[in-house]
Amino acid sequence: MSVPRYRLVLPSALLCLALAACDGGVRGTPGGAGVRDPYFPKAGDGGYDVGHYGLTLAYDPGTRRLTGTAVITARATQDLTAFDLDLQGLNVDDVTVGARQARWNRAGQELTVRPHDDLTKGETFTTTVRYSGRPETLTDPDGSKEGWLRTADGALALGEPVGSMAWFPGNDHPSDKASYDISITVPRGLQAVSNGELRGETTKNGLTTFVWHTAEPMASYLATVAVGHYTVTRSTLPDGLPVYTAVDPTEAEASREVLAKLPEIIAWEQHNFGPYPFSSAGAIVDRPEDAGYALETQNRPVFPGAPDTDTLVHEIAHQWYGDSVTPKTWRDMWLNEGFATFAEWLWEEDHDGLTAQESFDKLYATPKDDATLWGFPPAKPPSAAYVSERPVYVRGAMVLQKIRQTVGDDRFHGILQGWAAAHRHGNADTAGFTAYVEKKAPGKDFTAIWKDWLYGAAKPNRP
């Protein structure tokens, strides 16, 4: 993404809407009400691993009502008598595990499910949740918005860091990635855009259903749905990669010139970062009422109005760093944003702008008492409210430039590509990255870079 964002957990009353299946006293041994993320401890559940989400949705912008069925296929990573799904707001109508009714209850964002039969470690199981209601717009600690956002003619779902729980139940943490099939039914005349490839579009009885398929693993915060009127462009890159862009008609003219650079930008990033990691590309340009930030939603990033070139470069770079190589925890956010910001610097360097070193030098001239840059280290934001602040972005990029200075251009280019290849479609953390760099550059001393630039709180001294 290209501006700061964070998280909110809103309290909600206990909801038991189907008394035959719901027990406010659900007991058992869940995997945990959260995976103990350092900044979002309630996000996710460590007792299972999701392999696939099948989401069947219907949305009417007139009533703002969402009806959904989520079929979640997962594998137990420990013995379970209960487990938690993240779901904020909305009404749960029914829950089954396998073919049998399950008891469930609600507490805040936690939907605790007690299956009829206990689950054993290694067992694959399917949970079906039927739900409905008006999905919420969530407010993050910095005041920015995520979740389900209204637009002039529809809605836009944005999930970083925990907004996906506003529109579907799941294991809402970046450490648990899965494939997705998302079907969205909307009033005829509107379009529904999501991740991956469009597999079907049918109209019946005044409603149109769009079916989207995402084969490669995707973190829940990268899932999106956009409903509205769009100017849709389909094309294919020279290497056969399909491109699908959906642009709000009011932004079509302003977006045309920059989006025309998409093939060039993807080719340039493939040269620098390695093969494009997904089976399609594109962009969504819309005008959400409450969000003024771009987000690297998988396959096709979302832009709140016509993007500029730097922002497009940034969000496409996230397809490698953030979407394919996804952080293990939100503390590792700089592995997303530092890399994407550095991609902007490299683009400028290769297109007659400032060199990356000049960008570094310009930032380093910032006075040491400027807390917006030197207030905290990129690898250790002080709280959830800071995971997308400026130091994570630009100080993260500065760390990469320091590595480049130390190892030289050729070896640095190999590190950029090798890191993306080594963790393709997986998760990684900061300790893994520093170990990887040291392995790829034996004999080089990175002690000061890690101590002063990556983890140091104050402005580092410059040799």
C-alpha cells in the first residue's frame, strides 16, 4: 500500500440467532483466540490452516445488504474440540462442520465454532457459515478506514490489516494463505470485480453473477470485491499474462495514460525482481467514500482515483513483496513497504530521475529530531498504530540501499530476485531476511546495518 493503515477490534454483543445450533456456553479446546501476532493478538487462530475459501456473495447497494455463504476447507494443526473464525458484525444464520450442525457463539470479532465431532491433528475439515447483514466500515488506530467501504454506485472491500473480517469469516492473519473462489451476485447493470481470473458471468431475473478464481495462495487482507459501474479493459501481455483493469468511468480519462504503462512496469519489475508470481494482473480504480489510499490487493491493486506512475510501480512491486512473499506477522511490514518504496527509487533511477543513492541522501539530510522519519526503526514499530508509518516505508528502503552499497549492484540484484524466489507464495520474517542476506554475501559485515539502520531507534551515524 502507499499510505499508513492499521486495525480496529470493535466490541459486539453475543449473538445467537439460531438457538438450535448456537450455545452461548460453547466449550472446548480452540487453537487460540488469535495467533499471538505482536500487534494484532486476536487475529487468526493457530489451530488450523486454511487451504481454500469458497465465498458465495450477493450484494444490493440500494439496501446495503450482504448475504454470504463461506465454505472454508482447512486442516487441523492440533487436536481441536472448538476453533475460532474472525468475523466482525454481520449476523450468523447457520454453521456446519462437515455435514453436521455445529454450535457457535460470538464475542467481539471471534466466532467460536464447536463441531459435533472433535477434530484430530492432521484432519481436513470443511466449515460452512451462512451469514447476512450490513457489512461494517472499520476504523483503524490512525483514523483510516477499511473493511466494507461505500462508493457512489456500490462498494469496495479493503482488508489491510484486518478488514476482511467485515465481509467474510476466516483465519484473518497473513500467516495463513489460501486459494479462493468468489462468486458475487449484484443487480443487473452493475459489475463485480475481485482477485484472480473471471471464470463466469451470467444474468438471470435481473441479477448478474460474477465468478472469480484465485489459484495461488492469498492472504485474507489481500482479498477484495469491488461493486459498481466500471470501464473494463482486457488485454494480454507479450508473455501471455492476462490483464484485467476496471476503472470507475469518472476516472477513466485521468487514468488512461498511467495505466497504459502497466505492461512496461510489469516487464521492468520482472527484470529486476524475477518472474511475475501470479496468473493475471491488472488494476481497480474506484472512489471509496472513506479511503484515500492505494492497496496491493492480489492480482489487481486498488487505487482511490487515478494513480500516478510511482504509486503504480509501488503497488505492482507488492505483487512480489507482500503478496507472494507475505510477512509472518505484522511486525514484518517493512518487508512489504520498504521493498515497494525501493522499487519506486529504482524506477526513478532507471528513468532519468534521482538515483536510489540520491533518494537516500535526500532523506538522510532530514534533521535527527524529525520523528516522522527517525522516530522508530523500520523493523520494530512501537505499536499497531505505526505499522504503516513513514519509517516502515522509507527507512525500510534505506536499509535496502545500505545493503546495496555493501554488496554491490550485481549481488544485490541477485538478493532481490533470490528472496522473492525462495519464499514465493509463502511467508517470511525479518530474521529470515537478514540470515538470507548474510548467506548470499559471505565475508560482508552487516552488523551495523542491522543494529543501526534496521533496529536502531535514532538517526544512524553515517560512516
